[in-house]
Amino acid sequence: EEIEQFCSELGKYSVSINKFDFQNYTTNYLTALMQASRDRDFVLNFEGLDGINLNYLCFKLKGKEVIIRGNVGYYLGDLAKNCKIKVESYKSLSSRIGRGTEVYCNGEKILSRGMV
């Protein structure tokens, strides 16, 4: 719940700091929070972040299911393992998505790596 609440507040802060720093810090922080959480499922709402690319979202994430509403940036799911990632829109998938990870866009499976 805290992670979802954090995402809902991001639009307030996206204009207060350098866009590049905001994108990088936000992505790193969110991914670390998800990995450290005991929760397995997350819904991230980025619908209010127009013009912001959250690159490398789900970097090295393991064993989580993430639903992302709104646009995400480049290299989605880089080195993620045993995850299910569902998005509405993205710039690019990482070519290094790990085993056991599935990625869906608007309900259609667009990538599936074999299980470990």
C-alpha cells in the first residue's frame, strides 16, 4: 500500500527537481522498495507523469507481479527474474530480461522467458 501511495504522489514532485535526476532516483527507489517488500503484488500508477520516462523500472526485481498504469520508459524489466509485469505503454523492453519473467502490454503477452 505504501508503494502505491508513493506512486500516486509522484506528480507533485516531478517538476520540483531536474527531470533526469527525478527519473533515475524514482526508478531506483521504487524498484528497491518493491524488492525489499514482503508483498508480492504491486499496482503502480504513473498516469500523471506526462513527459517523464521511468527507465529501468523493475531492474533486478525477483519474484514479483507488477501492474503499471501509465507510460514507462526504456529497458523495462532489465535483469528481472520470475516476475510478471503488466503495462499499458512502454518505450522498450530490456534485452536482458531474466528467466521466468513474463511481460504483458494491454493484456497481450509480448514476452515470456522460460522458467528457471
